[in-house]
Amino acid sequence: MKKLFLIPVMALLVVLGMSFTNLGSEIEEQPKVVASDYVYDNGNWQAVPEQTCTGGTQTCRVQFGTSGPIYDLYDEMDLATKKRQSDGTIIILE
């Protein structure tokens, strides 16, 4: 008789425990992964939006505004990963 009493009590405990679970990871919007390029400025790395460099022999460079400083563009935060392009145009970032 005791066994028949324990089954509904255990079911009630399971239901009560499940009521505190959270489905937030399925419902909440996950952050987007934003691909970034980087510039190296006085010992600090700064992320910039991903730029399309054509590949080639020259270093891809960016400029902040039309009169801002010009920086080499890196694929990762590593001085050995400069992005390359075929022509010497400078990409202006607004």
C-alpha cells in the first residue's frame, strides 16, 4: 500500500520541479556573431566592420573619415595577419 502512495507523490514532485525550469535559451534571441577586422593604433587593437579586400600584393588600408588617420587592416589581432589587396586604394570608414 505504501508503494501506491509514493508513485503520485513522486509524480507531484517531478511536476513541481519542472515548473521551475526555464526555456530561456530557446526563446531568447541569441547574439549575432559579427565578423570583424582590426586596426592597430598605438599598442591598442580596435575592431572595425569586416572589409572586402580583393587580395593581392599590397596591404589593405582603412581611414577613419576623409581626413582621419590611415591604418593597416588586420584579419585578426595579430601583426602577422595583414589583409591584402590588389590595388592601393584606401577604404574610408564613416
